[in-house]
Amino acid sequence: MPTSPSSSAQAARLALANRLVDLRKAAGLTGRQLAFRCGWNPSKVSRIQSARTPPSDSDIRAWCTACTAADQSDDLIATSRAVESMYMEWRRLHRAGMRQVQEDFYTLHERAELCRTYVSNVVPGFLQTPGYATALMRSITEFQGTPDDVADAVAARVARGRLLNEGRHRFAVLMEEWVLRSRIGDAETMAGQLGHLLAVMPLASLSLGVIPSTAQRRMWPLEAFYLYDDRHAVVETLTAEVNVTQPREIADYTRAFGELQRLAVYGARARALITSALAALG
């Protein structure tokens, strides 16, 4: 049974909370005594210990000081920050617009030698044309009700495409056929996007596979995910960006990518599916 996208983040929050509980117990303090030393209401200690409320940096420093374990505060703060970056709501990430997130994604791609990407919804950002990216990002901005910096965000997104022609970067992309036929923007926008896919397919840095809608599924369709080497995965849900760094979960996404690869077609067969979608635009 699949778990929710935020389950790993919640498990990490609980692990952090348990470390704080262990410090309290090692100091021989009750929750009420710890609260008194920190100048808090006892309910705050309870919320932190149960992982209902994430502790701030100052909360962690106060907790460690109260437990005579101030030397552990820096490590726990670093852990806490990593935990909170695991599950980030798009509205929070986009509270000042979308440009900064796109620049952060550029950095992720730039640092990776191999980016494996599976998409079941839209063309991946580094393969998008400006027209397609504009139509898509404008609809996202309107849906989320976040500040409109679409022009700057589009420029930052399509800049990733330069990495296809630079340095040691390699991109392995798996795309459900539905992505080719799902119209983002008008027919002219989609024609430009499909034409761009045909143009970049011969690049040595790119392996582009299309999973036909008629494929006999051995792996069910998933939400879009990006694997950066073997160290980091980003999963995109409707409401949040999920960052995965646990080796066991990275292995699961790597295995899923391999299973999906077996369903895909490449070369002339992939080009035929793109060309068919292009012709269907009329």
C-alpha cells in the first residue's frame, strides 16, 4: 500500500522529536520541569515531543541548554532544517513568486552528472519551450494564487536547457504518451513544444523514451520525479515538493525508473509517437 508523499518527512520529524526526548530523559527531567527551565508552557514541550510542532532553532538551543547538552544543539538544528526541507508546500515555496524555485532547480541540475526524470503530467522543465513554460506557469500561478513573476520564472526555467549542451551532464527522460497529447497552451504552443522534442532527441546528452498508452503495465503511472545521480530525488505533487535523500527510498525510485524504462520506446518509435501527437493538433 503506497504511503502519502509526506510520510517520510513526518517519520524524520518523529526521529528528531525522539532525540530531543532522549536528551530530556538523560538529563533526568520531566516535560514540566523542562518547560519551566525554558520558560515555556508545558503544552509546548508536549507538541514538540509528539512532532506536532516543529522546533525553531532557538527552541532547540533552549532545550539543549536546559538538558546541559548545549554541545548537541548545532547538530540538532542542522537535522531540523534538513527535515523541514523534505516536504515543502508549493504555496510556501512560491510565496514571493516562482523564479527562486526555478533557480534552485537549475543548481540541482547543474550539480548532477546524471538526471533521470519520469513525467506523467507535463514536459520536464529543461525540455520546455518558452511558450509552453509560460502557459503552464501562468496556470500554476493562477491556481495557487501566488505572486505573478511568470516572465522571470520562465527565463530561469528554460535556462536549464543549456545544460543539454554543456559539460558532462546526461539526461534520461521517460515520458508518458499522454504528456504529448495533453494540450498546454494553444495548438501553436503545443506544436512548438513537440517540434522542440523532435529537435533535441539526437543530442548525445539526452535519452528520451516515451511510454505508449497501450503499453502492458508492469509499473503503474506515478507522480513526476527527478533523480539526481544516486543522492537526491525530487517528487512533485499537486501541493508540495518532496525531497528524498534516504538511501532506501532513493533505491526505490531508482528501481521504479528501471521498471518504467522497460515500458518505453526509443528512437524511431518514440519519434513516431511525437509526430502522431503533432499531426493530431490539426
